Amino acid sequence: MSDADLGQALPLPTPSPELQARLAVRRSAPAQALTGPGPSPAEIERILHLGARTPDHGKLFPWRFVVMGPESRAALAEALLPHAARQTDPVKARNVLAKLTAPPLTILVVSTPIEGHKVPVWEQQLSAGAVCMNLEHAAHALGYSASWITDWYSYDPQALDLVGVKAGEQVAGFIHVGTLAEPALERPRPDMAAKVDYRS
Ligand SMILES: Cc1cc2nc3c(=O)[nH]c(=O)nc-3n(C[C@H](O)[C@H](O)[C@H](O)COP(=O)(O)O)c2cc1C
């Protein structure tokens, strides 16, 4: 879509058994199990464009992306290593750094809410979360598996400096993308009767 498309009528939804079937078995990948092939540069651009087509109150687009290839993630994992030692469970903190290095591609989604705007910060943060989910759907649509990870370095202030997240920003997610050698296994899903309140 470009500026020339603004105001153009978009196609109305039509039933898609294929999309329903895909959504019915949607599953995250274990990040460490993601391997090559990963998306090509053109596919990465497509995934970003599809992912950014996300609900957003006020057209603020309150998020940004950092596309991280293997080299930048290896350097980040190395820089984070000494900080893993400060965490409550240092061994686990060190082990989860493998999620940063294994996948072929990572898209870091940074929430960049505008404080004091009439659109509440919470809604701006929800939009960043929706972007993460949309990126996963986009990756799946191109035939890749994906994993939405935060881990300790998304919250540790010194680690956030290394990640490049500024004051007032938050990590919405590291969206790892790649290929699974083995299919992911089903996991428990919510009891819908306990989750849904139907009203007339
Ligand atoms: C905001 C957010 C952060 C997450 N962070 C982690 C994480 O740090 N480590 C992890 O193992 N799973 C994390 N997850 C969960 C996985 O992304 C995934 O949703 C979960 O394994 C369930 O798989 P499913 O998406 O197939 O239901 C996170 C999910 C969300 C929504």
C-alpha cells in the first residue's frame, strides 16, 4: 500500500477454510530449535510489511523494529554473558542466551509509546503486542516457524542498554524466525467454557 492507495476500498473478508485450518494448528516454535533456512531479504521485508499492518489507535505506530542477523545477535549474546551472572538463576540466564544465537533471523519489536498522549499508553503497548503476533502470522504465511521471546534481558536495565532500548521504550518481543527440523508438539489450550461469557 502507498499514499496513492489511501481511501481505496479494500476487499471485504470472504470465508477461507485454508486460513482457518492454519490458525487452528498455529503453534510457536521452541526458539533454540529454529534453524535454516531463514527468510531471504525480500521475504524479511514482506514479513515486516505484513506484521506492521496492525490495529493502532490514533495512527501513532508506537513501535519500531530491529532486524537482527546472526552477527549482531552473537555479539549481543556475548555482551550479555557477564550480566547473566547477576540474575537470580545465572545458569538458566546463561542457557537462554542460546535462543538469541540459534535462529537464522530475529526481529526485535520495541514498544515506543508516547506518554501523555490522549491514546493511553496501555493501548499503544497493546498495539506493539499485536505487531508481534502479526509478525508470527506473517512468518507462518511464508512457510517459516516463529517464536516470541522476552527473557531476562528484556527487563534488566543494563541489558536493555546493550540491546539498544532507550528510556521510555520496552521490549515487546524478540520474534525469532526460521525452520523447524521436527514439528512442534501440541500444548494445553484454554478451557473455552471457563474463558467465554456469552451474553444476549
Ligand atoms: C509477551 C510474551 C513473552 C514471551 N516470552 C517468552 C520467553 O521469554 N520464554 C519462553 O519460553 N516463552 C515466552 N513466551 C511464550 C511463547 O512465545 C509461546 O507463546 C508459548 O511457548 C506457547 O506456545 P504457543 O504460542 O504455540 O501457544 C512469551 C509469550 C509472550 C506473549
